Amino acid sequence: MQRIGEVIETSTTRFTAGAYALHAASPFGGLVRAQSLDAEMAVYGLVYEIRTGSKEPRWARRRFAGGTYTGRELYDAEIYHEHPDLAEVLQTEFSALTVGFSAERRVYHYLPPQPPPVHYSVYPCDAAELTAFSQSSDFFRSVLFAAQIPSDELLAAVIRTIARARPDPRAYLVDAGREVAGLLKDDYDRLNALLRRIRP
Amino acid sequence: MSLDFTALGKQVRQMSGSAAGSRLDTASRTQQVAARYRSAAAETERWAQAVNLSRETASWLFALPVEPLDTVRPLPTCPASYALVATDGSQIDLDRHGTVACALVNVGRVFLRYGHKPLARLNSQPYLYYTEEDLYLTDGLRRVAIEGNYLAARRDVEEGVALADLADEMLDGSLPALALQDGTLVRWALANAERFVQDYFLQRYLSYLERMRKSGVPVASYISRPRAPEVAGTMRLMFCPDVDVAAGKGARCSECSDIRAHREPSCKICEGLIDADIFAERLTEGQRGPLFASMSRINVECYGEHLIHFFLIRVGRELARVEVPRWVATDAEQLDRVHTLVYDQCVRGDGYPVALARAHEQAIVRSPERRAFQHMVEGSLYRAEVAASASMKRESKEFTRG
């Protein structure tokens, strides 16, 4: 698949990428792969936040008060059409929680020895890669217990995405539900809320 | 903190009081001068002659009317699709207290295309000057450092060349196009420069204008809130008791008859007035006033076929000044295009051309970047094993600044 952005901030547990095109981030809960220093190694992350803002903290922030902009009213996509410079001064970024890596054609569901370097490419994963990655549910735990991210929402979104990529979505949802139940056996309310989000 | 706000506050209040007073005075004089302008509408030719007669002998700036004084041109229709290029620059001046003698010019480059297939390309191009030839101009034994005003002149040249390059690269002639710059096209800063310095920069600047003329893309520059008193200078002639066009007599300030008769000079009514004041009530949204040629010495003597003309245009609550070279001014189609595209840019940019705002954003070097540049230079010198150290004065200042 085509690269969609490059790493702009990186650490062992998560990395942030700048998307090459405005509003063209991988979706929330999507699996992305970042190239590593070692050409044989790639780091997998789950997108937990997408944000779009001005590249220039002070200068490019403009008032778009109301719809009356050029005398006639402009809304939504029309604004971007009439102001092509916006696509250049706004930037979409997305952050991913590192959940594993691949090395020598094997997938590992734990943290890689090195995070992906800044400026290295980030690719979205297709259905086949997503299915291969989700053969094991070991990463559920890393997602559920990650701090300062909407972890339950993220896990639910990931499970739904994986289910859609498989030939039998229902079977996967049921299996995943069981796995989550094991992890959240001490917290009935949280489990209940999560299961509702992945109900077949 | 060493600014005494108690003492300052008092002075600021006094300043506001006196500003309010002088505004009333200016308003009443503006009305009289604007009325005189209206009454002179039919005599454009006469006042153009008066300007030519007085150019050498009067002590103020002039604008030569090229169109009838009462011209009010409504906004021409804006093309559905158009493209434009713009550049703007910033500079870091030669730093005498820094580690090594160098100067930096950063040029912001903007390409925008509107309409059918909208597209934007923004980037910036830095130029580092550090060699002897970069930093000094020499003429025989004389050696002039390129800093301050002269570095600004070099920046103007770089902006121009970048604009011409951008036009070659991005404008394919399929759409109506415009090349836009910020500020004036008249290189005032060189007016008092030594001859060889003036020649050096002007030659390069004019060859950029020549490139643009050949490419057929009109060049214009935009001045927001212009302070120029050139039309006001021409207005002075209308109050001058000594001007007699029929007799071939222009204004001679050294022999002013009012001063000889111990009166206040009649033209004093125009003092402090600017061109925008005179046109403020004549132009409504999007309209432009008549075309004038700027009669500043450097323009008349050096610009030749690129002689800079200008008009004022109403954009919201301000009048902006748009300058064009003669070859645009004499081409009605190109002039209309400049008029409408500049206005469209202002509308899209909330009162200031989008392309110029973007070019400025690209060009500006902020203080963290400035520091990063400094560190880059120091690090690189260190690795090159050149002793690198700032002056004691700089180090002391950085300590106080924290």
C-alpha cells in the first residue's frame, strides 16, 4: 500500500505521524505500519488519535466567522475549494499506540527494541496484513491498559475493524468478546460497556 | 523589568490627546483639498504639465496623472479561474557580534491556482551570504558592506528573481495570471546610495522586471495603508500662487512668493496629507482611482520602460496602493486583470492578499529558528575546527535576556 505519512514524533510506546494529505489519516482503530531503521523490521501501531490544525501556530490561524466569506456564502468543502492554500497550511497528524512489530517475517505482539525513526514512512495495513496481525489477541492487553488514551473505545474499534476484514465477522466478535471478558473479569461495568460496543 | 509604566502611561495619555486634536485639523483640510481635486477634474492635462514644469524645482514628491483625474474605474469581472505567484522575503542582517560574518535572506514562494482545479504550493528558499563578494561591493578602492538598507536591496532583488523563476516554472499561460509582490516596486532605499551600489542592484532588479515583461505576466505590488504623499504633492501645485502653466512657470520653492511676502505658503494646507485621504470619499468598494506615474527621482531616471505607475483601490475600510510597471499600465487588459485579481485576493484574505500573507508566513524567520540557525552555524564551525565564539557583548546580553 502507498505510504500515507511520515513519523514526526516517536517513543517506545507510541508514535505520531504527519499525513501527506490534509484529512488523509488512517481511521481511528486502524492498524498502521512504520518502517524501522532495520530494513527487515517494521513497527505496528493502532491509531488512537487524529487531529488537524495549523502548521503555523500564530500566523495561519484565521477567523472563519460565519459563512459570509467572499460576499456569497461558503460552507464545508466549498471553503477548501475556494482557498486551496488551506490544504498547505493545515496539517493532519495521527498518533498510534505501538502494539508489536514484525521481524524476519514473524509478527511479535510486544514492544520493539527501537521505535521507528522520525521522518520514516508510515503505511496503512490492508485486510490481509490486519488478519495476519490479529491471529493472536495478545495485544488486547496492551491496548486496555495503556494510559491517557481512550483505550476501551480504541479496543472496540480495533475489534470491529478486524472483524470486518475477516470472512466470518461474527465468529471473530464472539472470540474477541471472550478474550476481553477474561481481561476485565474484575471490572463488570467496564466489560459490559466494551461488549456493547462490539456486539455482533 | 526596566520600563517605568507609571511614567510612560502619562506620556501615552498626552499623546492620545494630541492625536485627537490633529485628527480634527486634518479632516477639515482633507475636505478642502478633496474639493479642489474635484474642481480640477477637467484640467488633467494642465496639471500634468505643471508637474513636469515643477519636478526639478519643487521640494516635494509628485505623481503625474496618466488618466483623467476624475477616473473611477469599477471592478472588472473576475475570471472564473486564475493563477498567481507571489514572493516575500525576510533577512537576518550581518551580525557583528556573532561568530562569523554572514547574512541570511529567506524568500517565501507562493503559487496559487483558483477555479476549476484549485492548487496551492508554498515553500521557502534560504540564501546564505558569506564570501567577500557576497558581503561587500567594491569599486576600485572603495568597499561598501552589504548590510542594513543594502541587504534589503539584495533581498528585493532575490524576491524579484524568485518571482520570475516561479512564474517560469508554474505559469503555463493557460490561465489569466498575475505576479504579486509586497510593498513598493520603486527602490527608494537606493536613491541616496553611491552610484556603483545603485547600479549594481538596480541593474539586477530591472532585469527581473524585463524578464517578467517578456514572459507576458503582469507584475504588481500591493501596499496596504500607503503613506505616500505623491498625489498630495501634485495637489500642492493647485494651491501654489506661482504656477502658471500657460507661461511655462512651475513651482519654485526656493523663490516662493508667499514666503517672500511673509505669508504662510498656500500649499501648507496639503502638509501631512496623504494620497489615500484625497481619494477616501471618491472610491467605493472595489473601485480604483486614476493611474499616476510616480515622479520620484530614481523612478524617472533609472526605470525607463519599467517606470512605476500606481493607482489606489478601495478594499473594505482602507485604500490600498497598487503599483505596476509602465508596460502593465499601458495595457488596458493587463491593468484590468491586476485590478480585479488584486481585489479578489484581498477579499479571500480578509482585506489583504492571501498570496502575500502566505508568502510572508513562508519567509519570516522566527526567533527559535533564528537561534537554531545560530546553533547550526556554531556547530558547523566547531566541526570545521574554526574557533567559534560570540562577542562578549552578545554573551552578556544573552545572560540578561535569560
